[in-house]
Amino acid sequence: ISFFYCLCCGQSYTRLSIKRILVFLVYIGNTRYEFKKIYDMNILHLCYDGNFINDSVSVFEKYYPQKNIFLVGKEKNKCRILNASSVFRYIPFLRENYSEIYHLCKHSNIDTIVLHGLHRTNVDLLAYLNAEKMYKVYWIFWGYELYIALAQEGRYELLDKKLHFYSAKSYIYPGKYNKFLRKILGKEIMCDVLRKAIPFIDYFCFWNYEDYLLFQREYNTNIQFKYFAYQAMNKEEQSENEIEHSSFEKEKKILINHQASLSANHISIMEKVASIDKLNEYSKIIPLSYGFSSIRNLVLKEGRKMFGEQFIPILSYMPKNEYIGLIGSVAVAIIGARRQEAAGNIIALLKNGVKVFLRDDNNLLAYYLKKGYIIFSL
């Protein structure tokens, strides 16, 4: 074995030791380079008028201060949610604006793009930008993208009732008939949007690894998983901002779902509740302030018919603490989706001691049971 003598410290080293030291120095150098690369990245956020986007601003600005441009694909006066903050820029994601957005990227040295959900408009824009320059792309997963795409391709059952071509509802809910109608009308088809986006995406960003596994089983991509939650914060921030839990007096109320979702199975759940609460003693609170207007109208019609004065729809946005107070006061909550959905509502309900029922094929049931929560199968 060859020995080497260090003039600095007088120690003797073998050739193997020298090799290990060199490897370690290279590792440290690469780590510093990677940290610098992450810290130096300039980020363009492609946003739509969604209810979690505001939370992401504080998260990204905390960890990447002054490195973010939040671009909303609508004119400000057409936004229902993201219309009060000076943080956002508003440029519709239309082809005539692509050049302006590209020059914004060029001027701001953008090298990273964050997709907040997938839509045809932001994916088409991404394809244009990527043709001009290669960007690192992070997809913040919402859920609807994957499950609607799989339903349109006939690879995932979202609904309790089988759809038939002669039923008008078959063309509203995600499935092959809905896909057919949307193609005729020239509307967004989520399975096509997802397949177009996949080649550009580097990272799938979400907190529930089960959804990533489902995505990989169905599409078998090279996209890597990154843990991300919109409302991520450290413990100090959480203790300061989080309202007190388990403090709401429970009333004779039942919460049904969390929005006018296409996959929430409102009608079948409402029918089940009506068959159990035959005397109609419990108020039925059904949030419909966002989601699909077709679902909202259907639920309003059927809800009034089934429950009369005990039907309490929520039709407008409420301040967060007021909403948490409302849902925290219910005795029971039922989430009818057969997929991962309503996680923010579910965790708020559990923290407030509400008895929560989920479907067996909603992977959140297994997720919360593994973590030790008391939660029930519907």
C-alpha cells in the first residue's frame, strides 16, 4: 500500500484514504452547487383563479424570496378569488399573449415553471415556452387532473351510478360520453391535456404519495415525486395562525361533501342520508360555493325536494375561520367521492372531533387510518 504524508498536519494517508477525501470534497462541491442552483432559480407560477393559490404565495416567498412571479391566466376583473392581491400579474393564457409572457420570462431570467394544476390553457402556454427554452417544470398536483383523465379513458370509476348514452347526465360527468361531447364542442379534454403535459414535467408535487403511485401505474413516466403542501408552515407559524380546535359545540347537522364536484356523488349520498334520517331531524349543510354550475343546480333542485327547510346550501365564499367554525359544529360529515378529494376539509373536521365517513376507494381513508385517526368507512 502506498503512503502519503500530509505537510499540513503531519498525518500519513493511504491511497484509499486520499480517494475517499477527494470523493467527499467533490460531494461537498456538488452539494454547494445544487444549493446555489436552487437558491438562484427564478420561478414563473402559472396560476388559475383557484382557492389555494393565495396560500402558495407565502410558502414560496418564505423559501425563495423575491424569486417568484405569480401569473394568473385571466383578467383581474374576471377573477372571483385572486382579485385582491398586488402579488399577482394578470395576463390571459391566450395565444396572442404568448410572446409577451415569453419576454417576461426572458427579462426575469426565468428558469423554473410551476404549474398550479393542469388546464389546456397553461399546458398550451408551457409547450410554447418550452419550444423557446428548456425549463425545469414542477406540477403541483390538485387531483382532478388525474382522476378526470382516467375516467374519460374508462380506467377509473368515479360515480356510483352507471352512465348510459341516452342520459343527459352522462355528458356532464367525467367519462367516455362526456369526452365525446367535449370533443365535439371543442372544449378541454383532460386526458388529452394530461398526456400533452407529461413530456414537459420533471416533478409531481403533492403530499399524498398514493396519488403519485396511481399516476405512475397508469402512465409510467420519468417524472419524480416531490413532497409539497399548499398550506405548509412551521410549528411556530401554525400555533400563531391556527384557530383553536375541538372547541365547537356539536349540533344536529350533517355536512355532505365540500364543493360542487363532478366526482362527489351528491345525489346518491343525499338519498342515503334521507333514508337514514327519515324524520328529517338533521340539517344538511352542502357547500356549493365553488365547483361546477351544472352540479350546483342539480344539487339545489334535489336538495330542496329531499330536505325542505333542513337543506342548507353554502353558495358564497366564507372567511376561512368562519367556514371552519361552521363545519366544526356538525355532528357528522360524509365525503362521497370515490377518489382523493376534500383533504383540507377532512383534516379540519377530524381536528374538531367530527365523525367523518369516507368511501373505501378514496385512498385518504387508508392514509388517515395509518396515521392513527379515528375515521369511518361509508
